[in-house]
Amino acid sequence: MVSVFDLIIVSLMVASALILYKKTIAASARKIYSRVDGGLRAGWETTERRPILLEPSGTIKIGGALGKRLYSLARRAPFPVSYIYTYAPVEKAYLASLIEEEIRKVEYKYTTTRLDRYKQALAFLEELYRDVSSAGRPVAEKLSVVVWATNNEHRSVELFARMLESETGVRFSLSEIECISEAAEISLEAAASNVEPASLLSRHGSITIGVDFETGEVLTLRWPEDLEKHILVIGPTGMGKTVLLSGIAVQLSVIAESSGSLSVIVIDPKGDLSRLLEGVASRRIVVSNIENLPSPGYSIPQLTSLTVYDLSLLREADRNEASKRLLDSLLDYVLSRVAAEKIVIIVDEAWRLSSAGETVGKAVREGRSRGLYIVLASQDPTDFKGEIPSNAGTIIAFRGVAKEYKRLVEDLGLPGGMLERLSMLGEGFAAVRLGGGASLVKIYPFNEYLKKARTTSGIAGVGV
């Protein structure tokens, strides 16, 4: 089945051919091009044209609007222009060997330095290696531009390259080639150059969420700006909420450790999130008796960079009360203090706080001015009532197929068309409303990352 993307590429190639035809042949049959020593020359021209390759420094995603702009740019050029888009399969075994080589290099760096960034890069590369090994044959994509210019048009070619950079946001380099077929070749080395170790941990005050499904750009939350207005995470069981929460929690804990003015608290009634964070959390409290939990007006346990309350050993009914009591106690502490320390509370299964609507409302309404930021996750959009949705700056909705679910999520500010596209994707995809925009995002597999990058500094299984 031919996709819209294929049609765009074919259209662009045809347009390029037409542009070349118009530039070199025109309406008169007197204008005839002949090949001379690898170059082009018109019947009336005394100077031969040779192909110059404009090579982009990065990947360019061609969409409808960009394709039209490139076509218009070529029409205005004073020389023939050819756009060549190459889509080539890459030998899986070769690509896997490149990743293996990179893994060996990073392993050596980590062994000699013990720096966390190398540990994180190693976890990323190992996950990438598994993906390449288990997936179908990988492909490499490349857009190249060839201009047919005379020796006197070098400045015009440079100007055209700068205009291309302005349109695409990618730097272009110039080089002469013998024939146009060179521009269509794509090497495995060029494809492998996109395989770079990358840290999934927060850098420069940002929290990585995943990759934009349509643009390929990494989506991040700014700290503290995007947390100040609170975050809602919605989605059916098994779609990836807990994985996302674990990634947010561990990255916030890194910020907390480096800044010394942030504490992160996780309330987990099920225990799944707690187990993911085991060994990473500074303090993990497994609650077996609800009476041992702090109550409003009493002191709370010392806050750390990441404290996890695991309520999974309690009876089902007690988990609801325990979640409410913890939030009440923390809110009471925040509203009574004068310290400038910021606190982020992450609550999984927030529907259990339905009987504590006033407490949650007060937390999202008044907490912001006191440095309290809330991340709430639940299965159903109706679990967030009253002023909670209107006080949320970021909403992350995972895939749901029920019409009512999509309607309710759309009411929270996510585009209906995006939710329809989301319903055709699988686990780990989410629609994200952040700031004034929305995008489809492939959430990073933080659960796999945590399995590879656990520390041993946490206090696991402290019972109360």
C-alpha cells in the first residue's frame, strides 16, 4: 500500500526532474544538452556545467510543507537542481557489530572512570543492540542535493546552500563529484553515524520523556517550569504509565542530588513502581501497618532526594486510606514550613484519592506557591475532578480504544485526530499536551534502563 510519505517523495523526484528539464531544455528545441567529460553543456553555452553535491550534516524529514518550499527554492535557482532521496536497507549484522564496538569503548571508559554518564550510555547501547537484533532489517535514509553549476557560479551555489540551511535547519557542505550517481550512494558508515550513545538522565535541568513520533525530536520537560503547573498521566493498565513515572522520578532525583534543594516522594499503592525504583531510591519504605504512617500535624520522616512509599502489603481498603493520609501529612508539612526547598509528589493510582478531593484540590491550587508540585497518574480521565485538570500544565494520555475514553481525554485539551492516530499505536505511545502544543510521543523504556543502571546506594525495603 502506497503511503502519503511515498507519494511526497515521488512527487518531489518528479518535480526535480521537471525543474532540471525546464532549466536545461526550455521551450525551444534548439537547446540540446550533451554530456561532456562528466558535465552538462547546453547547445548555446560555452561553459560546461558540473555537478556539485550539497551534503546535509543531519537527517532531514521531508513533509508536505517542506517539500513545497524546496521545490519553490529550486525553481528560483539560477542553475539546474536535483533532489535525491535515498532509502536503503542496512545489513543488520554490520550495524550490530558497530554497536558492539561502541559498547566495548563505553565499557572501558566506565571501568576506568566509574562516571554515571558512561553507565547510562552503556545501558542505552545495550538496549539499542537488543532492538537491532530483534527487529526487522534496519534502513538508512538520506536527502542529497545536486546543483549543476558553472565555474563562475560558486558564490551562487554557496548562497543556495545557505537558503537550504534556513529551510531545513541542517548545515550543508559542498563538494564536487564526478557524476550524479555518487550523490545517490549511501554508506553503512553514514547510517551508523546516527547511532550515538545518549544519556537518558536529565541534563541542564530537563527531564527526558521520549521521542516525538512524527519529528524524531527528543521531548523533555523543563525543570522546574513544566512541573510548577503539575502533571496528569492517564491511561489503561499496561500501557506504560508506571514506566513513565519511574523515568520522571529517577531523573528528578538526579536533579535533587545535584541541587540539594529538592525532595521527591513517590506514593505507590500497587508496588510496581516501587520495585522499578528499588536500589535507585534513597529511601524505600514498605508499609505493612497503616497506623505507622505519619498523620497531619505530626512530623514526617526525613525527606531525601527520592523517597518511595510502597503500600502493596496493605489490604486493598487500607491502601486508599494510606494514600490519603500520606498526602494529607505532606500537604500539612508543606503549608506550614518556611523553607525554600521544593517537593515533588508522584502518586500512582490517583483514583484512590477520590475521597480526598479537597486535599488534592488544595495541593494543586496552593502547593505551587509553596514549592509543591504534583504528578498524578490514573486509569480514567474522570478520576481527575473539579479544579485538578484546569491546574495541570502537562497532560500525558496513553493509548485507549474506547470512544468514551478518547472523548474525555479530548475534553482535557488533546486533539481528537491525534487520539485517533494514537489508538492505532501500541504500548508505550502517548499523546502529550505540553505548553501550547501537543505531540505523539514514544516513551523511553525506562524500565529497561533502570534494570541496567541501578545503583547500590538505596536503602531497599525499610519496613514500617
